[in-house]
Amino acid sequence: MSEKAVLCSVSRVVKSQHIFPNDLNNHHTLFGGKIVADMDMTASLSAAKHSRKTCVTASIDHVDFIEPVTEEDFISYEAFVVVTGKSSMIIFVKVIAENLLTGIKRIAATSFLTFVALENGKPASVPQVIAQTEEEKSLQKVALERKESKKTQVEHSKAIASILSKSLRSSN
């Protein structure tokens, strides 16, 4: 690979925002779908910063919603690349809620997202990533373990899609 390796910190992106009433569901907590959409957006910026290429979402691992987010909070999304392949990048995103009145912070959600870099609409090579901090190294290890188990999940998803495609063809 001709590209130099890049530190995790180069791809780090932080997005913060206040929570407003129209962001809340009927339980008065932030919509999970809004959290997922903002995770995806923040991760896409991280992927682009790492690769310096156009990137698309390939997958979102399950999102762990750990603590509810309320109108009393502001929320920060922190994303950075932890693992790279030939053209893919696994980005870790953590969501931190901070109570505006008390200053107490808590992890609200986490996820690993996979992005693919593109050039002319085709997968393009990305630089390797170098983890420096203990957090980055730990998350890199977890992401690599999840990557191995994900291969089986992808095969299951393809098998399900094949079954569903047959029922689509028979309904025409």
C-alpha cells in the first residue's frame, strides 16, 4: 500500500448539540432514530477525514442505547477510525449526554459503523490506522473481534435476502 498510515486522532470528529422538545419521543427522551442518524453523519465525516475520499456507509453494527437523553441534556457524538481494511474503515462512535444543570456526563450510546472509501464510484484504498491511546487500542481490539463474528452475520443476511427475493419473484 502506497499510502502512509494515519493516527486515529486524525479522524476524530466531535459534534455537539442541544436537545429540543421536537427531538423527543412520547417518553420525553431523544428519538433513537435521531441518535442513529447523527452517529452515521459523524462517522461519515470521520471516514472522510481518514481516507480523504468520498465514503459510503456499508453497515451499522447494532447500536447500544445505554442511557436515555432528555431535554435537560446536550449531546456530543465522538467518532474515530479504529480499524481499516483495503477500502473499508470501522469507525467507533460514542454518544455522551451531559446534563446542562448538573454537568454530570454519561455514555448514552455506542456503535461501530463500517464505511467504504470510493473513487469514481469504485472502492478505493485507504491508509492503515495507528491506535495510540489505551482507549483507541482497546476499541481496535474489540472492533477486530467483532469483524470476525460479523462475517457469519453477513452470510446469514445474504441467505435471508435470497429467501426473500424468491418470494418477491413469485408474487409478480
